[in-house]
Amino acid sequence: MEALNDRDERWYSGLGIYLDIHLRVGGPANVAPNGVRVPGTYSREAPCQAFTQRSCLDAIIQSAQTAAPEAEPRLAGTGRPHEWRLPSRLAQPVSLQRWAAVGTGMISRSLVPDLMSCDGAEVVAVHSRDGEKASRFAEEFGISVATDDFARILLDDSIDAVYLATPIATHFEMTCDALRAGKHVLVEKPIATSATEAAELFDIAASERRFLMEAMWMKFNPAFRRLQEEIAEGTIGEPRNLRAGFSIPWPAEGGSRWQPPGGGALLDQGIYPVTLAHSIFGDPELIVARGSVRPDGVDLSEQVTLEFSDERFAHFTTGMVEFTDCSAAVAGRKGWITLPSPFWATTDLDIHAGSIGAIFGNPNRVAIQQEGNGYVPMLREVVDAINRGLLEHPRHPAADTLAVFRTIDAIFEQLRG
């Protein structure tokens, strides 16, 4: 395996984001072991705004003799390392990224304009199983190529990256194909239907040296970042409990959400409260799930409690046959913070802490201006990460995705018996 060269090190020294990573590289035995701190600054104003507020880049680079893969600790049942690791070699950076949008549904119609607004990225092709839909989408958004042939996207060497927003059941196979064709891939959530599938995708991405991320845009939302900052600053004290809901009575006249495999509430909607709970508390120690599941395995609704160490807990509801309150709240010993509905896309925070008036009367409202349709913060950082040769994004790395999927798998196991 090759040691990082000077150019690789410059990529890292210029990063304006906190990378809590272990980088496996081969190198001479006298290279400093894990724990080396690489100084660096980052002067660009727009990208990674929240991260650039940090005082320095904290990149941990492990340069050691090549270790046997079987010696690494692995995640049970997945074959993945316990800690997120970049492969030994980085992806080649791309200065001007040419993207293809795969899928022309509602989410693509919102996300593609945001992607087109990001510096360093252009959308040059769109794919749909329905050629007429692809053509109409291309005409509306000024995209030069429209096709119903996915192979045409994969075989086009001028296309660097793919945004995949197709039915959930197709995510695994189409992501595999795109990675093996040499494309960087941003996959609409959920990235797959199980932890096993997700782990295989990240293994393929590492092998192909291509960037891969699940499009969990909530974690890049400025309101979500502000929530994390307030918690870190002790505004509500140590977080002790969380509640969240995402339940909407969707029209029942068809669509992939009602069809197995991949249909149901948990994968499409419940992934948000599960991700929120993992972001605040980590991995649960106990999961209690109840819900309604059709004979074909499609889950219609669920109520889930996740229990963590020291008697902390998260409770959430999700479903597609009735409404629940689609806000979320995180509470501690000094107060609580509410994410108004829809919590996964909110631009506001209500802070019930600091005074009796704020707790029981008028909370402190934090309002944040939305960029575009709300996807710009995530897309900007994805474009930047690919430019810098990263294979995963530290705000939503493989380890986080797999942890959420292990919880989802456990919930499904209880619901389906």
C-alpha cells in the first residue's frame, strides 16, 4: 500500500471540517502512529460554514505497516470496521463535477435545482424509466441529456457522479452498478433496505475508491447543527430524553411506498427519528417496538422506544395511515429544545431554557434562512468532499448509516416476528 504523498496531505491540511477519522495507509515503520495531529486552516467562506468555525483541523492519520484485514475489529453481522475508516488511497479529486440525476420524482424536482446552484457542479443528464418523463424533466431544468437507458449514464465517462432517487427497492442494485462504473454516488435515503446491504455498498465504494453517501439532509440542516451546538454548550444540560413523530396518511392509490420490498413507513419516514436519536444518544441498549404490519410485510405504523445507558430514552412514532405530531424535542435537566414540524426539514428552533418565562411561556425562537429548497447545505458539502478526494463525509459517514440500519433491522425483527 502506498503512503500519502505531499498532494494527499495538502488535501487534508486544507480541509475546513473536523475529521474524526482513522486513515489506513501503508508506510514506513517510523511514521508517527495513530494520534498525529495535522494542522491546517480553511479560508473559503461559503462551504462547510459550521465546520469552519472550529479552531483547527483535527485529522488523525494512522500511518503504519499494512495490517491483515482479519485483525481489525468488525461490526457484528456486517463485516464493517467498528470505526469509520477511509481506505488507504483517496479518490481522485474532481474540480468541476458533472452529475446525472437518476429519478424524476418529487424529491428530484426539489433537489436538482439546489445541486445546480452549487459552485463546481453541473447536472448534465437525467434518467427515468419513462423516457417522456426524462425529456420533460430535462427541458424544465435545462439538462442536455435525457434517457430511459441507465446503462447510457453508467457508460458515459464524462459523468462523474450520480444522484439516485428511485424507489427504495432499487437503491442497492443501482448503487452497486454506479459505483462499479466508476461514479461517485449520493443515494436518497434510505441507502438500502438492511444493514447487510448498506455495508456491502460501502465496501464496494471503498474498493472502487468512489465517494458514497446516503442523502440524510437533516444532518446538514443548519437548524439541526444549531441543535447540536446548543446541546454541546449545555443550554438544556445533559440530554435525557427525546420524542419525535413522522406520520402522514398518504394516498393509498398506489406508489412504491405501498409495495414490498422497500415499502412501508419505517424505511422512508422512521429513518429520520432513528437518525435523530442516534445523533443525540448513540446506539440504543434496548429496543421496544409495536406496530401494524400487512401480511406482505409492509409496515403501516409503529411506536418505538429506544433505551440508552443511564436511563436515557427516545420515543418516536411513524406511519402512513394517520397523522401524528411531526415535530421533535430533546430535553435535559435544564430545559428542552423543540424542532417544529416538519422536524427533519425545519428552519427554526424553540429553546425552552434559561428562564421561567422561556420554559413555561415564550421560548427563545431561533430562525434560520433556508437556502434553496433546503438541500443546498448538504449538496455543497458533498461537492466539496468529492473535490477533496474523500470517500465518505464525516458528518454522515458509513459508520453512522450502518448504526441506524442495525436499529432499523432490530425494529423490523420485532414488528414482523
